[in-house]
Amino acid sequence: MLDDFLNQFLPSTVGGLVFGSIYALVALGYTMVYGVLRLINFAHSEIFMIGTFTSLVVITAIAPASPLTGIALFGVMLLIIVLSAAVSGGAAILLELVAYRPLRRKGATRLTALISAIGASLFLQELFALVIIPWLTGKPGRNQQSSPRLVDRDTVFSIGNADVRTDHIIVVVAAVIMMIALDRLVNRTKIGRGIRATAQDPEAAVLMGVSIDNIVRVTFLLGGAMAGVAGALYLMEFENTVYNVGFVLGIKAFTAAVLGGIGNLRGALLGGIVLGLIENWGAIFLGSEWKDVIAFTVLVVVLMFRPTGILGESLQKARA
Amino acid sequence: MSTPVLQLDNVTMRFGGVVALREAKISIAPGEIFALIGPNGAGKTTVFNVVTGVYQPTEGQVLFNGTRIDGTKRFKITKLGIARTFQNIRLFHNMSALENVMVGADAHHKTGAIGATLNLPWHRKEEKRGRELARELLDFVGIPGRMTETAKNLPYGDQRRLEIARALATDPKLLLLDEPAAGMNPAEKEALQALIRKIRDSGRTVLLIEHDMSLVMGVSDRVAVLDFGQLIAEGLPHEVQTNPRVIEAYLGVSEDAS
Amino acid sequence: MKGNGVTGNANPLRRVGALVDGARDWWEHAKAWQRYAVYLGAVVFALILPAPAIGTFMSPGSDWTTVLIYPIGTYILLAVGLNVVVGQAGLLDLGFVAFFAMGGYSVAYFGTEYGWNYWATAVMGIAMAAVSGVILGAPTLRLRGDYLAIVTLGFGEIVRITANNTDEIGGARGITNVPHPTDIPGVVDFGLLPAPYYYLIVIAIVLVIIFSVRLQKSRVGRAWAAIREDEDAAELMGVPTFKFKLLAFAIGAMIGGLAGGLHAGRAVFIEPNTFPFILSATILAAVVLGGAGNLPGVILGAFVIAWLPERFREVNWLKDLLGRDPAEYRILLFGGVLVLMMALRPEGLLPSRRRKAELHEGTGGMGTMGAEVTGPDTDVSTEAAK
């Protein structure tokens, strides 16, 4: 048992970091929306799903005969990431407009808003399964859709018995760059100040001349774009997607957000990585079929013992 | 002297760096009407929150009939015999007046899910008793004709009375009233004064927060004054009224002494 | 933001609402004999419902009685159970299917492995569901409402995946040859014919409704309502709020377990995929669509959500138009309905008057969303709740 663990420890760590980066990117959307609206944007997982399909369409259209390298790879990755971020960001704005804004206007309860979010999530999943995916791919909408290979699985370097491949590096580096960019945006720009002000005290923010609608729209756009990037990286790494790919991944990303401290951007990164690692290390002992159970158990345990997460809630103070 | 009903023993309440209450010592004898006054933000409602278990004091003890109650769960404190009303009315707005009072009466009821689902005799008896008690109390506080009315549709003054009825339904030995006269017209205030006396005469002790000085002076046996979380005076109403520190606190800091 | 003006004038749902309000007014002022007449009518209706004459319209393609048992009856039972948690206590449970699974697996496992009498396994299922409800609720019910929702969702998935990964209870293949309910000699034989199962589920539904109504009218129901409206004030009025929330969770779980046991006893076969998240969401949609907190509404909601897809499955022109089974669109529709209902009529089609008022005020157990919306008052706040 211990032998197993030592043997698989380093490879699992690499896998955990890759998964964790994707969780972290998706977690940003949950964390930002929760910070500003105190709403669990349950349909955020579908924004991620839309990102994976945007990438799928683009990759399929480019249809590289063999995996790319060098400048070509960089260019195509950039294209995929930008397009996925744009489509997902747009979808997130639309989602806010349709599913949440009418409720916000009325001062609806958070229960009401969460139910609306669940409805939107189901609707988007099924819309893709029944209409959009068949239309995009010409294949049955509930099937796994696989994508051509974009990046070779070359080992760049090894640590012990763990091979670190090109695709691993791309995922982690891209995720970290996006995080840093977002962090700067929120902490250094005017719109970022508006977001933080709204998260702390919406009424004071309004008095200071912040347009709440605008802030909410930007928040959804940014969170959605991050989920789009996550979708692109996910597709590049795992090379397949399905209409409900976001369901379990979404809960895990939410777990990551809570784990790091919901409303806290850096917490999302930390939470994502920690969750990815716990899940992968745990799977060495229990088997990979228990990964989801491990992640959900982490969620329950964190909420029970430290609902403010590792770093605490920072976009706003913890309010009931 | 007999055991005080309520005793605050050097209670300090801090929120982060803010001291809401500093080494407060209050002792209330059975059957008293005790008023707590002071400018806004002086820590009066903090006293209520400490006594009813909403806050746990940072330092010091709260004794109820000689037993420590700080750290006890809120609903248990209510069952022990302390009930309160709220400064900003917190009725169950969408329940009828009668149901509101019955929730209070339920504090001493025992039947749970099994008794209720099987409609067992003691459950029926408790329901009946609860309803009777609620009727009596609505009558007692002076809003007998309003039983089926939804709480939020009652006039403001009646809502305040309903809150008192709901608190009385828990059969408190000590009743805490948080600005019961706020928003009342002079006639209603007069009736309230009579009601507070009537509550005391039915064998309960009353602790009162109030800004309306004529009410405080007219009804209380003793008065304590809080300013910036500190107890600055305590005594008979007319003593407090002429205490220079009190006058300073009111004139110097706030205009709430009307 | 308070008050109404919430639904626009041109909103057709509003007209439905007015009709409903009228019916409810009549009911509230109805005399005892009138009420009993309605109850009697409902029971007679339930008894003759499986009649073939009704079935030919309601379910032309598949056996009507079977459809009445599953999905219709089962959904109604589940919805009444979930209503205790969501409608009465105001707690959002997204993992309700876990308790359905507990009941189903208890009947299947103890029946096949140990050869227990069906009724014993069914009671066991209810007990297991209640225990798991308490185990889940005890640590999590202190959480904020939306966190609780996600935790229950996680729990539902944990139960399903665990069943999937545990060979002892059949793993992904599930359990086959689950025994039918034990016959009651001279009264009823449970075989392959659906009728006895139908009447069994009707009895279960009636009992659960009676219990539910009695709870609602008792100290327990008042405590739940008080918790929904103002948890802190309730606690200060002597309501042990945590205990009552846990009770709601356990009662809801027991009803879910009962439904699971009944289902397994008839279906003979269960597997982890009998209990997906989507079923939790569907039942929630039923409760919300009908009107959380109001039993007739919840029952109607469950009926509609269970029956409509079955009915549309048989509409040929629709099938031709869509090029596939119209029932496949049901979840798409439920999702859309949830979004629309929340925007236009969050209290549901047949709301309870009190719930309606709460939802329009932004109370109802959970506080409002952020941005633009102030909570009523936060002076007696959560950190004090320890």
C-alpha cells in the first residue's frame, strides 16, 4: 500500500496540478459571482461546457493532420483560448440577463435565484444535447465527442518517475497567466475597484457612482471568459467532451472556490490546486473510481469545519 | 436582599476593537420595572443581546436567578424564563396574530412530530391550551379582536403589543422590552404604561429600554444610564434625572433626550 | 422592492393565479362537510383513476396503471416528501434522490441477500433513510441555505457513486430479482399485475398527506414557518431551530425512503442510474412548479411533470415534427420552466398564501441576493449562532 503510494505519488501530483489548474479557472467564476451577488451560479458549469465545445469546433475546423509545435501551436492555442473565452463570456452575460437579472430587480430570495440557476443549467445542457451538438457535429448529442490531437504528449522533463509533458506545462502555465491577469485586473483597474466595492457594500458602491448592472455584467463576462479558457485547456488535455461535462467538474470547481475561501480570487487558485492534489492522492489509495466521492467529501468537510475556506472570504465579508 | 432576577457581573462585550459594553454591573430585583436609557449606540441593545444569549460576553458573567446563563443556547434561555421584544419589530409577519403568540407558547410544549402526526390526546390538549393562552394574552395586551389578522397588516402600535404578547406567551419571569413606545402616539403610550405595570403586577420583572423620558420616569422603579458602553449612573428616576453626568451625556452627545 | 407589481399585467400566469386564489378562498371558508365531501371525492377519484376509459386518453400508448405507479405516483410521493423540507422548513435539498436510493437499496439488498420479508425491508429502508438524513443534516444544517443545497447535491452524488463502486450491493449492474411485496392472503396478491401496487402507492400517498397536514398545523409546522420567516427571532422565542430543521430533514428522508422501497418492490430491478441527480432536480421542479408549501399544488406539480412527458410521447405529429420522442425534451422544458417560474411566479401555480408573501418580500428562509438588495437587518447575525 505504502509502496503503491510512493510509486504513484509524483505522477499523481502532476495529474493533480493539471486538474487543479482547470478547477481553479472554473472556480474563479463561482467565486466572483458569489462575491458580488452572493449567488451560487449553478449554470456556470455549462459556461465551461460551452467553452469545451467552442474549442472542439475550432480544433475540428483547423483539423491539424498531426500535432502542432512551435509558433503554429502557440497561434492555434491562442486562437482557441480567445474564441472560447469570448463565446463563454458572451454566454455568461446572456445567462445573467435571462436567468438572474429579472430576479435581482425584484429582490428575490437566494433560494429563488439558486432554483433559477439550476433551471438554466438543465436547460443549457439539454439544449446542447438535443439541438446544438447534433447541429455542430452531426453526431448524437449525448455521445462523447472526441477532438483531434493538438499537442504531442512529449515528455519535457522528469521528476523521479513522473513525466512532465508539454500539454501539462501548457495547461498549468496558461492557467497561471490567466489568474495573474485577472488578479491585476481586479486589483489595479477602475472596473476592478468597482467589483470589489460592489462585493463589499452594494449600496455604498451605488452612492459612489458605480453602475451595479455594469459591474454584474463585467463580473459574469470575466468569470465566463475564465471558464471558457478552462474549457479550451480541458479539451486540449483530455481530447473529448460531452454535453454534461460541466456537471461534476462544476461541483468540484465550486468546492475549490469554497475550499480557498469563496469570494477570494487567490483562494480559488489555492483551492483548485489543493483539491486536485487531494483527489489524485486519495485515488492512489482508493482507486480512481472514488475520485468524485473524495472531492465531494472534501466539500462537505470544508463546509462543516471551515466554511470561510483556507484564505477566508475576501471580496466581501462573510455575511448570512 | 433576595437573589436578583438578573445580574450582570462586570460584563464586557467587544467586537474586534470596538467595546460595546465595558464592565457593566446591573442587578435587578424581582418585581422591579428597571429602565435602561442612554444615547443611541450606547450599548443598550447589546445588554439585551448578551442577556438573551445572542452574544456571548467577552468577559464577565450573566446570572439569572443566581445561575449563570452566559453561553447557554438562546432557546434554552427563553425556556428558563427570559423573553424579549425587538427594537425593529421582528414578528413572523406572514403568520396570523394568534399563531405568532402560539409560537411563544410552544416554548413550553413538548409534543413533537410523533404526537402531531398521530394526533395524540396530549398534543390536542396542548394545542387547545396554547390557543386559549394566546387568546388570553391578546386580550391582556389589548388587541383582542385581531386574532386572525396577518401580523404585518396590523397597525404599528398593535404590532408592538403583539410582540409583547408573543414574549409573554413564553411565560417569562423577566421580560425585556426594547423601545416599546417607539412610533406610538401619546394615547398609545399611556396605554403602554398601564400595560407594563399590569405585566409587573402579574408577577414578572421588566427590563426596559426606552427613549421616551416621560414613559421612563412614569413607569420605572429604577433607572440605569449607559453612555459609550459604560454605566454612568443608576438610581431612582428623579435621582438620575438630576445627575450632572447624565445631563452631560445627553446634551453633549445626542439629541435623543426628548 | 417590497410588495407586488411583480408580475406584469399581461402575464397569463397572473390570471391562473387569480383563479387559484378564488378556489383557495372558498376552501378556507368551506364548512366541515364541504371539506369532507372534497376529500371523499378525491379518494373516489383515486380509486377509479386506473379505469381503462380514462387511460385511453391519458396514456394511449403504454399501460395507464403502470404509468400511474411510476412515474406519477412515485413522483407525487417524493414531491410530498421534498415539500416537507423545501416548502415547510424552507431548506433547499438538491440530493433528495439519495433517500429514494436508500429505501430502494435497503429493500433490494435485505430482500435478496437475507431473504427478509418485504415489509420488514421497507421499514428498514425508511429507517436507513431517516438515519442518513440525520447523519447528513446534523453537521450541515447550520450552514447557510445555499451552501446546504450544494452539500446535499454532493451527498446525493456520493450515495450514487458509492453504490456504483460497491460490489457488495451489485456495483454498476445493480440488484436484480428484488422480491415483490409479501402477499396478504385473502386480501391481495402482489404479482405482475400493476393494480395492487397502484392501490398500495395510493395508500402511502394518502397517509403521507395526512401526516404532512397534521404536522403543518401543529407546533412543528408553526416552528418551521417561524424559522422560514426569521430564524433568529424564532430561536429567541424558544424554538430549538436546529432540532426542528433536523426533524424536517429526517421526515423528508423517511418519505423518500418509503418511495424507494415501494419502487424497488415493484420494479424488481434497481441500479445506481435509477437515482441520478436529474431526478432530484425533477422533483424539485415539481415542488416549485406546483407551489412549495402547498400540498395540492405540490401534488399537481408532480402529476404534471410526471405525466406530460408520458403523454407527449404518444403525440404522433409532434414526434414527426421533432424527429424523435417528444419526451426527450422534458428536461429541457423543466429547466426552462424553472427559470420562467422564478422570474414570473416564484410561489408556484398553487401557492400557499404565506409562502407567496414570503417570497415576494425576500424572506422565506434565506435572505436576498446581493447587489441592489439590502438584507432586512443584520444586527442579530450569524456569528452569534454558535
